[in-house]
Amino acid sequence: MCFSQLRPRVRFNRLMWRLVRQWFDPTLAGGTTPDYRFSLANERTFLAWIRTALALVGGGLAIAAFVPDLRVTYLREAIAGALVLLGAVVAIRAVDHWARSERAMRFGQPLPVSRFPAILAIVIAVGALALFAAIGADLLRAA
Amino acid sequence: MTNHDRDEMSTHRAPEWPEGSKPEGRKPQGRQPEPPKPDVQQELTLLSWRRVSLGAAVIVLVAGTSVLVHRAPLPTLALIAPAALAWAGILFVSYRRRAALSRQPAAAHATAPLLLSVLAVILALSAGGAALVIAALGAR
């Protein structure tokens, strides 16, 4: 592999490493310390996202444990697995958003805008509709 | 919210008036809500950390109960073990963060949020894996 091909990868690795370091400690980015009330509000938002992640995991567990076998093979397991994975993604996204918001506050920039809440809402709605349809079809067949 | 307040919010700084420079002519229209006191913010944050610990406890309880009820085999218990460890880790991180916040409201965040996220992911994957195994066993 020649150097010109290697260079973007090295740059990408450095970028990722810097991102992870900022996840550990956003003060590494520099800037000035913001009013701690804003930092605490940012931390509470992060914790709310973590609770959302835990709720998604709990929902996945509940579906796996309590929803009866559906006629569509592995639909129950698929929905439970998707919810649990979504919970993991939300947890990672929470710390990323927290670090980016903290960084923006330190530099006096506008807070980062994210499409993630809309995407999450759509995914949850689609999952709920799928589960509703599967349970409804099951009940109709049984009747 | 006035334009001035928006400007103050946009820079994420607490509004401060230098000594003797507070404008007298500007009367507030209607009843203006007072900014929350710092100790309220601190209490809310402590409460949020407690809620997260409780949420993790509920998940471990649900996963553990399903393992016991379905008399799951040993490999499932091996999947639950990291979930229990992650839960213990979440309790520990939460306790440390709450202790730091109680001592000093403006305590630095250090690594608490990242650790919490990692532990939540471990909890999710471990408990989720166990639940899926149990569901697959139940389907047989």
C-alpha cells in the first residue's frame, strides 16, 4: 500500500482517537469553563438518554420474556434483539452528544443539532406497529 | 424571554450584571420566572443519577428472574454474569458521581458519562443475549 492511500486512514484514526479522548474528558478540547448549571443540565440530558437506552433494553427483555410465540417465525426474537441493539446505540450516541454539547458550550458555539431523536421515534413507531400487526394477526387466526 | 436573555443563553453563560451597571429603566413585563438556584440543579442531577441506577436494577432483576423462572442452562447464566457486573459498575459510577456532586456542585465530569455509557452497552448486550437465548429455548 502506498503512502497516499495510507494517509487518509491515518488521519481518520487520529480523528477517531481525538473523538474518543474528548468522550473521556471534553475539557481536553480547550475553551473556557461554562457556567456549571449548563454543564449539569447537559449531564441530566445525557442521563435522560441513558434512561431511554435502559428502557429500550427493558422493553426488549420484556418482549423476549413475556410475549407469547408468534406465528411469524423469529419475529418476537427479531423485535427483542432490535430493541436491545437500539438501546446500545442510544447509549453510545448519548455520550457522543454530551461530549459535543460540552465542547460547544466551552467554545460559546451553538449547541449541536441532531436528527437522532426523529430517527429513534420513527424506528420505535415502526417496531411498535410491526408488533401490533403480528399480535393482531395471531389473535385473528386463533379466533 | 427577551432578546437579551436569548443572547445570554446563546453564549451559555450565567447572566451577570457588573456592580452598579444594572439598567434601572427596564421593567419586567408580567411575572418573570426566577432562574433555578444552583442547589436545585444539583439535586435534579443527583436524582437523575439515582433514576439511572434504578433503571439498571430493574433490567438485571427482569433478566435474572427470567433465567430463574425458565430454569435456563449454565451458558445463559454466563451471559447474565456480565449484566450483573455492569449493573454493579453502574451503581459504583453513580455513587462516585453523586458523592463528587454532593461535595462540590461544579465537580468536573471526569470519566463518569463515558463509563456509564460503556456499562449500559455491556448491560444491554449481555441481558439482551440472555433474553434471546431464553426466548429461543422457550420456543422449542
